[in-house]
Amino acid sequence: MILVRLIQIVTLIWALSEVGLILYTRRNFRRGLPRDCGSRPFLWCAIVAGIAAGTAVQTVSFTRIRIPEPWLLGFSLLLLVGGLVIRWIAILTLGRYFSTRVAIQQDHRLIQTGLFRLVRHPSYTGLLLLFIGMALSYGNWLSFAVIMVPFLAALLYRIRVEETSLIEVLGQDYLDYAQSTKCLLPGIF
């Protein structure tokens, strides 16, 4: 089916873009103060383990998502593409301040333009939408759960590490920004 192939292509584009980001942003990490606290490897382990487990339990029949496959796959593709676009817009907005590791630049400043007016971590919002789409594409609630639970745990840990670093460096400016914007979902969380 064409939707399955498109989902696979978008997922591959996402995976390759993440590897590219790691390679490209290594220079930013070298210039910044490292504050990652192991959150990047933890996030990647959760992603790989979740996808492997989701694939392993995908055939459990009593936990199938009972939505017509074209609708489910179409919605999954929409979330994947939308999440990828949101993630890349956020990354491009951050520019040289973006890194795949939590690292603070010496001249680090608070970005409050673009998607950052709506949420503090739009690149993670994009990643969250992407993973919801990916997990739904398995067509199985059990797969969805075993993909999303470790991913969410790792993502929330990563956000906590990042926010702690930003508060330490940017102080009251970041605290004020955090008071006026939600973390991941505008108006919700």
C-alpha cells in the first residue's frame, strides 16, 4: 500500500536527518558547555528499544486498533510529516544554538520567536507528534504503548535536563519565559 511506503520513507528521512544533525552539530557541542547528563543516549536507547518492542508485539491481535487502515495510516502519515516539519522549523529558528546534546553556548540567548512564542520546546513537540504518528502506524495499541512510554520518559528527562541548564545560564529571563509559555503543547502542557 502506498501509505505504508510513504510512512516508511518519512520515517527514514527522519532517522537520517537525526544522524545528520548529530554529525553537523558536533562543532556546536565542542564550543558549548556540556550539560547533557546522559540524556541523548538515554533518549536514543528508549527510541530503539521502544521501536523494537513495538515491532515485536505488533501481531498481538486483541490489541489491534479498530480504525479502517487507510484512515489510520493517513492520520499517522499526517502526524509524521507535521512533526518532522515542526521539528525542522524549530531547529532552523535556533540556528547555531541548536545541538543534539544539551550544551550552552558562551553567548547563549533566549529565543522567543517563531514557534518558540507558543511553546518552550517546539523541536520536541515535533518529535512527539512524529512518534505518535509512528506508533499509531503499527495499528496496535500494545505497540503504541511500548513505543510511547519509554520515549515519553526519556523525552521528559531530556526536557528537565535542558530546562535546568537554561535556568542556570539565563536565570530570571528563562523563568519568566517558562511562566508565560507551555512546555510542549500550547495551552495544555
